[in-house]
Amino acid sequence: MRIDIVSIFPEFFGVLDVSLLGKARQQGLLDVRVHDLRDHTHDRHRTVDDTPYGGGAGMVMKPGPWGEALDDLLGESETESDGAAQEPAPRVVIIVPSPAGRPFTQKEARALALEDRLVFTCGRYEGIDQRVIDHAATRPGVEVREISLGDYVLNGGEVAAMAMIEAIGRLVPGVVGNPESLDQESHEGDGLLEYPSYTKPAEWRGLAVPPILLSGNHGAIDAWRHEQQLERTRRVRPDLLPDADAAE
Ligand code: ADE
């Protein structure tokens, strides 16, 4: 999978060199390229923002640098048609992190992990001039999704993009060594939260591992884990329960 990121803070994404995603990049499973939006400015101050039309607080990101950056990544959008049959444009999903987008979920991460190419456009200030997003959606083969990390406001799209890239990247086949471990996580499978986990020693600071986990009885362990999942989900995220479980 290829992932392009456009930001005025490319250095933010240095952490993509470490840990699981860093290894996946080295192995060629993820081709992540970070681009500085200011490379598409043409004034001495490398200006990327301006005051909002209609007034109001804050600054809005200018369309010019964004348009040029996306032209560079996706090819010029004005294609001359000479009547010859054209190759269909390869599919690209542009992700615009925004608190005004639809919520990011594990389901969305799973769907995006199947794509060949993602472009993250990280806005700052009051966001990007809407015409950039509307114009990008008219490019052949391009789908634009405005996605929110949650119901709170960050200073810009960078942290949101990082979180989404990690959630999506680990679902790309080969990135996580044991794919079975992905099935047993919170928000996967039955949609319940994960059960609590324990490792050695069996007693630590006076706290014992639940004895059932030492019993060797795998049927009983599975039943206990499922009950723990239900209990935890009922307690902290009742909205995730199917109606029948919530009523129990
Ligand atoms: N940019 C600012 N806040 C955000 C959020 N909650 N999600 C995604 N992008 C954002």
C-alpha cells in the first residue's frame, strides 16, 4: 500500500520509522511518503493561510498550495481528450482528517486497509478551503473522505492522520506477524471490548491471576473470557452491545 501525507509539519511523521510500521516500511509492505505543503508556495514567506471570507476568527488554508500538491501527487486534473481510449485512472482515497468528518472506526480501518493508495491531507488552523476538497472529488478515480478521530478538537490533522495510519497499516496483510491476534481485539469479531490479559508470574504484589486461566480447561477459559468481555463492555461501552446482551 502506498500512503502519501501532505502537511506543513512533515517532521511530525518521523515516528513512522519506528516499531511495527517502521519495519513494514523497511520490508516494502508500506510505502509511506511525507510531503511539505510549503514546497507548493511561491512567496518569500511560504504562506499557506489567509483570513476567512465572511469574517470570523482564525485562518483558513489557501487553496493554491493544496491544489498544486494534489496535482503533483495525482497528476494534473485537466486532461486533454484527443478521442483515444484512456486507461481508467487508478483508484485513490484522499482522507481529510477533520473534526467535522464522520467518525473513524475499526470497520473504516478494515475497509481502507484494502485500498492500494491513500493520501492524507493534514489541515491546520480553521481547516482547508472547501474548494480543495470539492475539486479533489471531481478527479477521475479519486474518492474523498472527511474523517474525524473523535468528538474533540486537535490543533491539526497530523495526530489524527498518525492514528489512522497506525490503525490501517497494521491491518495490511503481513504487517502484523500473527494475523490471528488481530481477530481477538476490541472492536473486532463480535464487536465487544477485549477481555483482560495476564502473564507470568502467577502472583504479583499480592494479586493473583484468575485461577481459571491456570486450569488448562480451554472451554471454561473461553467462557470466562467471553463473560469478561460482556461485563467490561456493559460497564464502559454499553452502546456497543447488541440489544439482547445489554438487557441481560
Ligand atoms: N483535526 C482537528 N481535530 C480533529 C479530529 N477530532 N479528528 C480529525 N482531525 C482533526
